[in-house]
Amino acid sequence: AGVVVIYQSRFVFSSLFAMASKLSAMPFLTDKNNPVGFCVQGAMDFGMDSRRLIQRCTKPDAKEFKKIAVACAIGFCIMGFIGYTVKLVFIPINNIIVGGS
């Protein structure tokens, strides 16, 4: 399955570059001063940056994954404690404001 995805992504990116060569025949699509060209160039830049990012990404090893998971768990606990504390403090304050009836 991974080989198919890599092959498909290479096909998509190679077709993007083929399309880029066809765009040079229409200069208004490559001119950033033209609104259409601005959108097309922005999409092409995004595509090239995305391709570069995908090629540099690596799967985390077990140690790195565990470190990320622990950091996320600690963050969840801290945010939960803050939420619980805020709720605990504001229940009596709300009862005082409303009138306690």
C-alpha cells in the first residue's frame, strides 16, 4: 500500500510539473500581478512546498513517539486541572451573584 501511495504521489507531482510547463505558454497565468496568475502561482508554490515537506518527513521511532505522547498527556492533565479549578472557584461565586435560592 505504501508503494502505491508513493507512486501515485510521484505521478501527481510529475503531472503538476507537466502542467507548469504548459502554463508558460499562457503568460497571464504566471504573472503574479494578474489576479488569476496570482492564484495559479500561489497554488503552484504551495504544491512545490508540500512536495518538499512530504519528501523530508520521517516516521517517528518508538522513543520519539513515547516522548510526544507523554508531553500530550501532561498537557491534557494540566488543562483539565485548570478547567476543574476554574469551575470549582466559579460555582460559589455564581451562587453568591444569583442569590443562592
